[in-house]
Amino acid sequence: MKAKELKKKYLDFFKQHGHKLIPSASLIPVNDSSVLFNTAGMQPLVPFLIGQKHPQGKRLTNVQKCLRTVDFENIGDDTHHTFFQMLGNWSLGDYFKKESITWSFEFLTDKKWLNLPIDKLAFTVYQGDKVVPKDEESAEIWRSLGVSKDRIAYLGKDNFWSAGEKGPCGPSTEIFYWKSKSKAPKVFDANDNNWVEIWNNVFMIYNRKEDETLEPLKQKNVDTGMGYERTLAALTGEQSAYETDLFLPSIKKIEELSKKTYASEKKNMRIIADHLRAAVFLLGDQSGIVPSNVDQGYVLRRLIRKAIRLGKLIEIGGCFTVQIAEIVVKEYKSSYPELHQNYVKILSELEKEEHKFNYTLEQGLKEFDKIAAQSKIISGKEAFLLFQSYGFPLEMTQELAAEKNIKVDAVGFKKEFEHHQELSRVGAEQKFKGGLSDASAETTKLHTATHILNEALRKVLKKDIKQRGSNITAERLRFDFNFDHKLTDEEIKKVETEVNQIIKLKLNIKREEMPLHQALKSGAQAEFGAKYPEKVSVYSIGDYSKEICMGPHVQNTSELGKFKITKEEAVAAGIRRIKAVLE
Ligand code: SER
């Protein structure tokens, strides 16, 4: 089966069961700074899982672009990918376990759909704990569909799913596929790697609070995620998605460039293909980013630089990342038109990064060898020197060191780092672990302030200003927009005054739902390059501002307090960034 066919079948199946197709959200969470990337299809849906009404209704489906950094070390094995696509279907307080499980079973096993043999499937359910009961109900539903009890296992924490430390969560039932060519054993064994998890149905009925206790949600939700890459491998009978049409064109090119075979350099070639695919999707995202030394940009830099280093290792001569990127864009652009729209940016940023890194890589490797020859541990200062002077991300130094069986003083490196106040990787790492969309009173207020600022910039500075990015924490808002020069002190003052005047007018905030074309016709602001579903919600602040937005917002501008701009800077050519607070 071809990759596209699987996607189409999945979406058709759930559309037939009353689900509305929603577009994939950006890889970079919008208005949610608690995580660096969308790691699951449910992440952009958090407000709706906790009770907000979704404009498309209670049954949704999509293919979501996801990126996980926790699996970095596993990349190159059969089943992990940095960037991956998740097929998802959701019930927002509508159907529950019975429908969810029955439909999953039908989709996987029915001749009309995937036609997978029941004998190659196994299922796990939650064994229960002091607070959450054992999930007998799900086990009973699987049994009623003809599943043998040997293929149903009761497990612990693997069957309780949450995206972060707080937010919506619940017990889950996972579906495994026997990937080996040998006959599947009668009894399921969670420790046998031939059983690959392909689908996770989460029954999201709790909200984990700050103090870690669970409170029941207002509604019973279903959140499912099917691994597109893994399922495709299962269906094609391949050992891994790297051997399907998702990766083969890139891998063929890598073979050609390195004059080596995939069979002899499997792991390195897989990592290069994986990392450059992820880099293309990050650069080409609707909220696209560029390589840098902080947050998402740092992850992107790490991915590109590792691919370049491994490219050298397998003796690819000269710059090559662009050649792989061209293939990725060609293969994926029909499903992700943003890659086509951002084609020039993707190629030019890769080229720039590769030139920059190539320039120092060889020297850096020499320096590394020199340091490594002298001791059994690379000090924080030395690792920082490799970073500062030769552009080696800490993780690269650690990988190189591991190959020589020596250690790196990562704590010392971080100290050096903070000392130089260039990057707080500690902060970035906490974000990976962090919770979900923060709908606290502070972020909600800043969100409304962002809408006012967006309009104020147009009123005060220039009519054609558009949002190019937004990020909100409990402490501040951050807003990117197109503008051709650094704001003068006077311009900053004017913007602040405008926003504060609107706040003082005590305007009400109104939410409406309407078709996208009507929203655009009515003059509602939309983010440049963002994809929207056919039906959207629109937030108006009095007659002052109107934007397509998912919310949440305050009820009245009088709740906001005093608006103050704390920073104004450039982020890219023609793009300015404002940071602001409410006092
Ligand atoms: N959120 C769950 C997961 O990522 C199901 O989609 O596995």
C-alpha cells in the first residue's frame, strides 16, 4: 500500500462515521509556550477537551504534524522518527469506549479497510491504580469483538496517557501489531520488540491539576492517535517505515551521493533522512523557524548539524542537505502545500546553515580529537569552546565522546552557558517536559492583549501589518509582525498608548462561529500563511478588533490592567518582535 492511500482510507473511514476533517496545526504550538513542539494530535485541541466548544462539532479527525525530541537516541531504529504524522480521531464529549474500540477494530481488520489479520494484533488496557479503576470495560469490548484473552494485557503507566505533567489525561487502550515474518505467538508479551504499538485510544476523562491530583473533566472525551509511519510499515510488510515510499527517495539519493549502500550504512542513512525531513518540515512550517541557539531554533540546528556530520562520516562530498530537501518537498508538498510556499526559504536556510557549519566542522573535529586525547573527561569549558567557536551542539560533543568512551561534563557546560547568558537550555528542556496549553487567567489576559496589539500596530504604524507569530507565557506576550524598520521610542509609546486607551474603553469580547470565507469577508484578521478549517470561531473586541482565533479570551478589556512593551527587536529580515506585559 502507498502512503497516501492509508491516509485517505483513515480519513474516509472516520468521515463516514460523522467526523469533520480539521487541518493539521502548525508544528510550533501557537499561544502555548509550555511545549516547544506539537507532540501529539490532541495538543492543539486541549481547550476543547476541557470543555470549550469546537466550531467543527464534537467528532473530529485529521493528520497532525508532530515532532518529538524525547526519542532522539532511538532515531535510526525501525520505529522512531523525529518528525512523524499522527492520524487522529476525537470525540469531544460525544461517543466513548464502545464506539471508539469497535471502529478501531473495524478499520484495522475489515476487508474494505486495512484488512489486517486479527492473529497479528494484540491489545493492552489499564490495570488500574489507587484512584483510577481497572479498565475491565475496554477489555470486555475487545473480547466481544472476538479477541482472545491471551492477546489482551493489563498494564500500568503505559496505559495512562497524558501529554505533560498537567492537563487532560486518562486511561488508554493500545493496539499492537506483530511485525515479524514469523508466526505471532499465542500470548502477547509487551517486552517483545516484534510487537509494535500502532494506535493509542485514550479515554480522556481527567484533568491533572498543579498539585498532581486528578479531577474529572466536564465531559468524557476520546483521543486517539495512530502512528502513520508505523502502520504503513505494517501494511507494506516492511521492517520499517524507512523502507517505504515515505523515505526511500531520500535514502536512494543518500546512497548515490555517498556511493555507499543502505545495507552497509543503514543507521547513518536513516538518521540523515529522518533529521533532514524534520528540518524541512520545521523550516517550511506555517509558523516556520530558522536555526538559532534557543528553543525550537536550537533543535532545528542540532538536527541539521547532526545530518551534516553523519554525511561527512559516510563520505558525502560537498554540500548535500539541499539535494535531500528538494526530494522531501517534492514527495510531501501535495499534502503539505506550506512546503511548496516556503520552498525558497527552506533551501536558502539549509544552504546557509551547511556553509556555516562546514566552515568550522573540520577544525572543530581536530580540536575535539586534541581535547579527547588528553583526558577521560571533557570539561564544561572545553565543551563550551567547541560550541562557541566551532558550532558543536553539546549533544554532538557527547555523541563524539561516547564513540571514544569518554565523558562530557554537561553540568559544567551548562554553567558556562548560563555564564555567557546566551542560551538557557535548562529552560528549553523543562519545556519539553512541560504541561499542556496553559489556559490560566494570566495567559488568557495576555491573549486578549495580543489581539489589541495586533490591531494597534496597524492603526499606529502601517495598514498592511500582519501577525507572523505569537507566543504567550504567564509572564509576557511575544508578537512577531512584518515591518521594515526598528520601532522608534516614539512609535513604541504611541502603540502602548493606543492599546491602553482601548483597554480603558471597557470593550466586551464576543465569540461567533462562521464559515471561513464569511470570516475573511467580514474583515477578520487571519495569520499570514496559517491554515484554517472551513468553519472557524471569530473573536471581536468591541468594534476595534476582529480575529479568527480558537480562544480563550477575557470577557471585557477592563480585566487587563496596564499594557507595557518591554522589548522590540528584529527576528528576521522585515520581521519585528515585540515583547509586552500587563501590569
Ligand atoms: N494522545 C495520544 C498519543 O499521542 C493519542 O493520540 O498517543
